[in-house]
Amino acid sequence: MAAYRTVPEFPDDFAFGVAAAAYQIEGAVAEGGRGRSIWDEFCAVPGAIARGETGEIAVDHYHRYRDDVRLMRDLGIDSYRLSVSWSRIQPDGSGAVNAAGLDFYDRLVDELCSAGISPAVTLFHWDLPQALQDGGGWLNRETSFRLAEYTAIVGERLGDRVGMWMPLNEPVVHTLYGHALGVHAPGLSLGFGALQAAHHQLLGHGLSVQALRAVGCGNIGIASNHAPVHPASDAEADSLAADIYDHIVNWTFADPILLGKYPAAELSALLTGPIDDDLAVIAQPLDWFGINYYEPTRISAPQAGEGTAGVLEVDLPPGMPFAPVPFEGVETTDFGWPIVPDGLREILTIFRDRFGSALPPIYITESGCSFHDPDPDSGGRVRDERRIAYHADHLVAVREAMDAGVDVRGYFVWSILDNFEWAAGYRERFGLVHVDYRTLKRTPKDSYHWLRNVLAARRETQVR
Ligand code: FCB
């Protein structure tokens, strides 16, 4: 008897997709005229990435994209969320366009369309061209304008075939891990000084939405990481700490976009530049808002001597007004992330309540789990029941949120293939398809077959 739940029914136009990102899968970092990105540089820093791994080869999607699209077609998904590598399009981050880079995405998009899969394109999934980093990266306001310039180039070329656009992926994670804590590229440890990089990403988002519309592209949103924040206890100090954390990780990123303001004056006071003018640009109306959900956070007031290791991927510097603490008695993925499907229902209803009529339809632009799956057995099977249960439970949570009045239009599984999980390297496997990193052979896992059956059954009820 299967230990997982039945996937509930969703409306016919609810989209099922899979997601991935350029640096995590493409490889071929020195091919096709691609320039260097901050992740190439960061991977070269000794100790930055587990086991010294890099995305140089990754899963070689750059060369094997036809095989990968075939896997997606056979899976039966409606949409594939990919990211474009800025360094392939503009090797120096601005100015001259590299035709070979644009051609690659043109071929990929064509391949998807002929497989009946609608491309959903992220412009910036954390891989800033190194040349822009050398000029200050996201701490330099100019980078926002460069993002819009690059976005327009891609929009013009692919706009006739792309179904969904999102300028940014998870500005919160790029800000905190890349600029505040130094564990992702570009490796800066600026603490609260990182907020300026958040602001410029958000400005880049607004400018890019304008740029996309100017070249005739529509159906524009964002893929933003959100999760409920639970206080560790009823104590006032814990609630206050949780509230501060919630403001930083959730509302600093959603409020400017959906409400045109920062959630607290204390936060915007840390920023420099024409903030009010920028907010007017950031708050471009969106066609949809994408939520990437993985795990809720549990927060307590800081306790003297209490470490945070094992909760985030890194210890917080001393002096923070909050401390993440583990959930008790909650099962985790092999990455150590608590498995709380109801957190997805909860964050969706929090969005409904907080933003009301300012909230456009929602897509779950990422949901997934890492398990250290074994190699295929002698029969070629990879048994990953826990991943099946994970997605089944999270789809139930989405359905519950919809029943509670949240307008959710789709669910993207992170990820189609095992891939390069940033600072954690290749050990964390999120894929529906197993990759043997020695041979690069792809083997669909049980979760792939499960989802294929779910989608096939869905199509059957649709034609009836
Ligand atoms: C998200 C990222 C994505 C992937 C998953 C596991 O934060 O957007 O690239 O690493 O986590």
C-alpha cells in the first residue's frame, strides 16, 4: 500500500511544471562565448563549495538539452521554468550581445514548444556576470538598469514563444546568503548592509517588468522565496524576534512589489538612493506572483551562547535580534530541512490576508526536497517514495489553500534533474530524474513515474 496521499483535483488550466536554473544544470561554462559569472569565481574559492565541486560540467544540459526536453515531454508537464545565463547573452554584463548565447536559448525554447511545453523564463537566477560584480554588483544602482537592458534583449528574441516571464529568482536568498552571510556568490558578509543589494534587485525587477512590456512581452511575475515564521514559544521576546525575522525575509521582498512600500521605516532607513521614486518603479503591476516554498522557520529571541548551526546552512553572526531554532519532532529531508506541507497552505493564506486585492494570481514557482537517493538498482529503479509523499502532501496543501480562497494557478517541481545545489554541491539531490555524475546518465526515479501517472490520469479526465 502506497504511503502517500492521492493528488487532489485541480482546475483544467492549473499548470504543472518543473524548474531548473542555468548554472545548476548547463555546464559548458567556457563554451559558446559565455563570459564569467560570480558563481564561476565563487566556486574557485577554496572551501566555498562542499568537496570543492563546481558547476563547470553540472549535468551538461547545454549539450544534452534535447534529451532533457524529451524527458519533460514524456513526463507530460505543461511548462518548464528555465533560467537564462546573463553571461551567455552579454559576456561582459552590458553592451555587446553574444549571438551564440541567444541562439542556444532560441533552440531550447523551440525544442520545448515542439514538445508542447510552455517555457517560463527567469532572467536572473543569481549568476551575475563577473564584470558587473567588478563594478560593485548589486550594491551599485547601475546594475538594476543593466538587468533591464539584458532582459529587453532576451524578451525581444524569445517573447513570441515564452509563456511566463520572471526577472528575478529569490532576491531574499541572493541577498542573505550572497551578500549578508557570504556563503553564496558573490561571498560578501555585509550583515544588514546587504539590504542595499536587495533594493537594487527589486529596482531591477521593476525596470525589467517595464522593459518586457515595452518589447511586447506579457504574463510577468517573480519567483520569490516565502515561508511562515513561527515563534519558538508564546513568550513576548520570541514573538518579537519572529516578527523582525518575518519582516526581513518575507515582507522586505513582497511589500515593495505588491504594496509599493517597505514594511518598516527602520528597514528603509538603512537604504540610500531615491527610495520613494524607486518604489514606484518596483511596484509595477504583475500578472502573477510566484512563491518558492521549502520550509517554515522557527525563531526565538537570541540566547547567549546559543548557536544556529544546523538550522540555516550557516551560523548567523553575533548580535542578530533573532535566532533560528529547529522544529521539534518534525521529519526532515536529507538536507535537514523540516518537512511541513501545511506551511505552504499557511503562507498562501498569509499572502491572501496581507495583500487582499493587491495580490495577483499565485504560482508555486518551486517546491521540492533533497534526499540522498541511491544509484539506480539492478533493475534501473530509483526508489524515492519520500519525494513522492513530499509532493503529494504539498499538492494537498495547495488544494486546501485554493479551497480557502487563494487563487493558485500552478505548481512547479524543483527540480527535473539532480543538479548542482550551490554551496552544498552535488550531494543534495532534488531531481525527479537521477543523474549519475560520472557518466551523466539520466534515470527517471519512481517520483518521475508517479508524477507522469498523475498527469496522464488528469489528461484523461480532461478529455472526457
Ligand atoms: C531555491 C533555489 C533553487 C534551488 C532550490 C533547492 O532556493 O531557487 O535554485 O537551489 O532552492
